[in-house]
Amino acid sequence: MTSLSEKLRELLGKPVIMGSAAETMALDDQSLQRLMHLLCDTRDDELSCEEVFNCLDEYVDCLEASHDVDGKRSLVEHHLSICSDCRDELDALVHALENASLDSRTTTEPPT
């Protein structure tokens, strides 16, 4: 019987049809270890990237006000802990809001 890691390598080493080209995904030890870690951290109530993206603006508002996002705060935080793409989106949103806030302060302050 093959081990789980060998089976994953076998499955992920097969060509995957994407569009008109076939691609093969390599799975080195580090990638396999990350995949196993992510599988262990998966929850039944997991949010998708789309669900997290759709509530990021509410999430940022709730962080500032220290309250929950429709009861999803812990789910959003869990997703952000394992998804670098959504963390990048959150960082970009926070950065944009900080810049907008800075811009509004500089345009509303009277000249000295």
C-alpha cells in the first residue's frame, strides 16, 4: 500500500488539462508538507476566497470598531491565516484606506 504522500505525488504529477495546454504540477517535500498542513487546518465551516473577498470591507470596519462581521470574524481570520492571496487583498485594502484617510486630512487642514 502506498503512503498518502506518495499517492498525492502520483496524483499531482499527472497532467492537468487547463485550456488548450496540459500542465504537470510538481510536488516537492516542502509543497507536500504545506499541503498536508492546510488539509489538517481545513474546517467544515470554511469560507471560500470569494466569500472572504466579499466581506473584507466589513471586516476592516469591524476591526476598527472591535465587533464581529455577522458572526464570521473567526472564520474570516482563519481563512486569512491560511490564504496568502486573501491576506494580500486585505493588506491592499487597508493600505488604500490609510492613503485615502491621509489624503482627506491633508486637503481639509487649513494652510499654515
